Amino acid sequence: MSENSEFRFGSATGVGSMPGGDARETAKTVTGSVEDFPFLAELPARGPGADMIGRTAGMLVELYARVEPSGWRIGDRPGRDTKRARSWLGEDLDALEEFTQGYEGPVKVQAVGPWTLAAALELKNGEVALSDPGACRDLAGSLAEGLRSHLDEVRRRVPGGQLVLQLDEPSLTAVLRGQVKSASGYRTHRAVDRQAVEATLRDVVGVHGEGPVVVHSCAPDVPFALLRRAGAAAVSFDFSLLTERDDDVIGEAVEGGTKLLAGVVPGTDGPLSDPAGSVMGVRTLWRRLGLHPGLLAEAVTVTPSCGLAGASPAYARQALAHCVRAARSLTDNPE
């Protein structure tokens, strides 16, 4: 983590997904709203291949996936679903490149992490890859290769960007606890050993050797300590799901230089409080932990609580702008 500790994250950003299906319009909204930390948006409303599993499946090397009625399944050759996923990703990259001309600063790209991918992608027998340790290893290796190529492509298109890789791991807690359901739905797959989970994550995090990796989960009980040991420079989470039993690990994380991407703005349409009100919980946490108020703006990036795919386009724009104002309130009034 030491090589990333000097890296400056922007003050506010999005989680990844946005509503609608227009790549150019979305890139314009994102780069105009979160100017100091734009991200490569995902537009799942376009259909299979634009969803987060399909998009990441399209990045895999020498593994291909297709859509079945039950979900995404690994197949032998690239079919139309793989081609569609890659085509949409290309469109999104074109749009990001267009609206980041001359930009210098952090840029975030997202992909599904190895364990959520293993809990979602089916093998030929219909069970998820998580059921087979060998399949998990192959999948993680293929993902690592695919991410290397993807990061190279983004560097080429946004040469002034300092890339931040976000791994989306919403199923990680379920994997660790043995709560991922089998194909029949009548049983669950056994919990994966924590050391194996950590080692695989460390391998995939290591793909982005020269830049920081964020691990995102909007599920309860994010394993902060495990993610830090695996090399994550930052953890992105839904702030409303924290409980006081998370205090110690968060305090240790912040003191160890880990950044927090705190999801404090609702991800779906609804009334927004004043910006200072949105980050009141963050200030309270800081006081409870006895952390220095001056650390706040440096350690915390403000985000929506999860992706914005379920919001209206107007609300998504408002939510991102609100994140920026809430972050400014933290900087101006850390106490």
C-alpha cells in the first residue's frame, strides 16, 4: 500500500452504474458532475452484456460466457453475448475518451471481483464456478489477464488519468459465510477458506501494480481487515450499513492509510438532505473514533450508497452533484 499512500483520490465520485443507455450523454454527465474523480460508467439498462457480470465476463481472456435463462454461463467460444459486451464497453471507452481530453487526475474503472464473479458465473453443469476450486482459480487468472488489457486500453485513451481500479465484490460476505445458494436453491455452497479468498484477491489486486485498488461492496459486514491484507488501498461501502462493531477495524484502516469511499447519498430517487446533513454520520464516526478532523477530507471520498442504475437520469445527476457538495462540506467544516 505504501506506493499508493501518496495518491490523491478525488473528493467525490460515483460507484459505477448509471441509468439510461446513452454512453455519450452519461460520460458528459459524469465528467461534468464529479470533475475531480470521474469514472467509466456502466449502463445495465442496455441489456445483457451491459450488466456488471456480463461486462466483466466480456473482459475475460480465453474464457467466454453466454446468457442462459438462469444467468451467465461459461462456454467454449465467444458468441454474440461476448461480442455485445465488448462492443458496449468500447462505446463507453470512446465516450470517456471524448469527455476527458486534457484531463489530468484520478479516473476510476470498475470490474466485478473474482469471488462475486465465481458466485455468479455458471459452469456447464449449471452450478456456479464457486462450487469448483479449480474453476475459481482459472476464473481469477483469466480475470487478471483481462484486467491488465483493460487498464492498458484506458491508459491509452486517457493518458493524463491516474487509474484507480475498483473491484465490485457484493457477494464476498456470502462467499465467506457459505451463503451462496446452489442451482437447486435447496442448499448453499460451503464457505471458502478466508486465506484462499485473501490470496486470490491479492493476486487480482496485484494486476494494478502502479495504482490503487478499491474494493466495493454495498452488502452488510464488509470484511475491512481482510481487504486491507489483500492489498486494497481503499474500501467502498454503504455507510448506512455500518454498525458500532465496525468501529475498530475502520479506525485501524484509516490510521493505516486506507481510504474510505463512503456511500452516504441514496442510490434511488428520493429527497436529498442538505449536503452537511449527508455527511453528519461520517463526522460522528470520526469523533467516536478519536480521529483527527484534519484527516477527514484526505481519507474520505463521498459517493452514492450504491450504483445509480435504478435512479432516474435527473436524480442521478443530482446525486452526483450532491456528493460533490457534501464532500466540500467535509473539507470546509471537518469538525
